[in-house]
Amino acid sequence: MTIGGLYVSDSIIRYASFTGSRFIHAGVYLPAGVLENGLVRDKNQLVRSLRSLHAQIPHISEPVPVILTALSGQILSQVFSIPAFIEEKSLSESIQVNLQMLSPWDPAETYSDAQRLDSGTASGQLDFLGAFAPMASVDALISVLEEVDFNPVAVEFPALSFSRLAREWGTGLDFSKPYIALHLSEEGFSTLLLNNGNLYYSRIVFWQTIAEEKDDAWQAVIRELKQATAFYSSRFGGEVKSLIVTPNITTDLLLAIQEHFKFHIKKLGLKFLPELKTDWFPALGAHLRGVMPRSKDGLVSLLSVGTEEQYFSSFISHFISKWRNIALAVLGAALVLFVIFDNILLGTERNLDARIKTTASRVEVEELKVLEERARYFNQLAEQAKILEEQSVSWSPLLLKLNNLSGAKIIFDKLSLSADKVSPEEINYNGIIIGRGDNEIAIIDFKNRLLSE
């Protein structure tokens, strides 16, 4: 993952990265009053400007990791030394004590950090570059950057970025010797002292300050160069003989410098992107820090956490966010498929219900017809049975009467009977009775009883 450099000042924001032979850069100017001395004054306008910048960076579809280099009077630096005999386990505590003592603001409300400097000489001292910034101003800027999908991995200041660019990409420079550097930009000019390639001193003067104080710009440059050379002499002894200047320096200013100093003056040339304008130097220098492995980045960073921790925290956060989006997309697709299949199944169910109802209706009609036919047949049979019943003669009363008249002494061997039904109430019986009796008297009595009936 490429970590770009992001330069932020009161008037402009620039992004730069260099991968292989491809230089990606984008910039936006800020309206007056959006940032004042590094402090966020108009958050809404700053968000709009950063969104515009983000849109100019090609092939970016995720939070853009950056090394933020902020030009601000709110960021200060100071070199300090610790005796070399201090044990390693006490070194960190000693650094923190020095940072608290040197802090220009309340340490509890200040971000501070330090990085080791190599002076190139055995002085019995360990040199460190300390940097300080108010928490409130840094947090406000970081919050806006994160809102617009920029992910600050580390926060430094332009002098540190510029010195890195000069050390790693500068041509024709011998950093075993000390250099004073003069960096001219749109906002002002910076004077730097590089000893053994390390930044020991830096100061920035804004053109606006010079105008407000009605100062002479060239005289201000001369004063700052004298102050830088005095710092070197007081700390290391001797003189600085070489001056690095940015290519945008004017001939008049070069002549003014040569009148006051015997510097060997060299314009800073880059082994890559030699035609690059100097306005892009701080952003590109910050990007070069992003190229180094995060585990080896022990440089100054004015954040609440270390550079490596911040990077991996952001990496994990991005990883989780990415997979969360994938999971949501998968769940969303699954939900859409579920709705589609649910509608298909619902339609199928309705179709089956309709078919079942239609089939059931046909079956019911057919069964009803069968039942009606059976009922009609049954009724016909019942009607015929009724007719037969009306036409039939009940023999039970006659037989019962004969049985009563015969008594116990008469036995019937054969009965041959017929009847004519004159009306439902009147029936004429005819027949022959053959039987036996116990004696003649019983037979005569039976005959008489029949006749009496």
C-alpha cells in the first residue's frame, strides 16, 4: 500500500507519491480564513477542499494513507542532548523528561516526540530532535482528514520532510559535511542546518509576517542565515561553508547572500523528477518517509500513538471496514435472492392452490352428479316399493285368526289361500285347508267356528 505525502499550509494542500516511474500529485488552494496558523477555522470549507483533492488522486477507492507534513507556527522543534552513559532502559524515561521540560505548552495538552540524531562525532552525548504541537490543533486537523478518507500515519513538519528529500534524492551533495539550506516557498522561507545529514535546526519566516512588520525580505533572509551559522558555531565549532538553495531562488537574492557570506552555493537538484517545482518538495519528502518499512520508522510523529501502531491500527481498521462492506454486500445479495425466491415460491403456491381448487371443483361436480343419479334411482325404487306395498295383502292377521280358531286339537297340513283386495279396508279371502284333528268332535267344532266368523 502506497503511503503518500500530504503537505498542509494555510493557503494550499498538496498530495504527492512516486511509485516506480509514476509521479502522482494533486493540489488545491484554500480560501483565506479556512486555516489560520495551522488552526482549523472553517471546517466545512476545509472538508470541501479535501474532497476535491481526494477526487484528483487516481485509482484510490479506499482511505488514503499519508504522512502529514504541516506548515504551522503551532509546530516547534528543539534539539537536546542526553549523556551517552545512560542505560538503555532509562533512556526512554530521560527523553520524556527532556521533552516535558522543553515543551512550550502544558505537556498534558501537547503532543511531543523525539528522534535520534547522528552527529558523526564521538562527543559523549546522544543528540535528539524534539518536536511539539498542541493536541487541540493537531486533533482538529486529523479529524477532518479522516472524515474525508485520508489516513494520517504520522505527523511531521516541512523542514524534516525537506531535509529527507535533500538527503535521499539530492545530487552532488556530501552529507559528511554540514550544510545550511534555504527553502523558498509560496508561504515564506525556511532556514535549516543539516549536520551529517540530520536536521539540527530549522526556522520559518512567513512573507505575510515580513509584510506586516514592513521588513525587507532580503534582509530577513540574511538575518536568518546568520542565526543558523551562529547555531552551528556554538554547538559544533567552526563554520558552515556550503549553502543549499532551492532552484526558485532569484538572482538578486543570490547576490545579496554572496555579499554577506562566503558560502559555496549549490542549487538542490533531484536524481528523480529533476524538473519538479520546489513547491512540491515537502509533500514528496513526506512521501519518502512513507516508503520506509513501518517497523523501522522511529522518526518524530506528533500523534497520540506511534507511527507503526497508527499504521497497523489504520490497516486493521481498513481491513475490517473492507470485509464488513463485503459481508454487507453478500448479505444484501442473499436478501435480494431470498426475496426473489420467496416471490417465485409464493407465485408457485398460488398457482398450485388455483389448480387444486379447480381440480377439486371438477371432482365435486362429478361426485354431485353421481350422487344425484343415485338419489334419483333410490327414489324410483322407493316409489315402486310403495306401490307394491299398497297392492300387497298382509296375511298375518288371517293366519293368526286361523291359529286361534284351530286351538290345540287341530293341526294344519296344508293351506292354500288367495285374496282379493277390494279396498284398503276390505279383503275377500278364498282357499283350501287340509288338516287333522284329535277326534271328530274337535273337527266339527273347528268348522263351526270358521262358519261363525
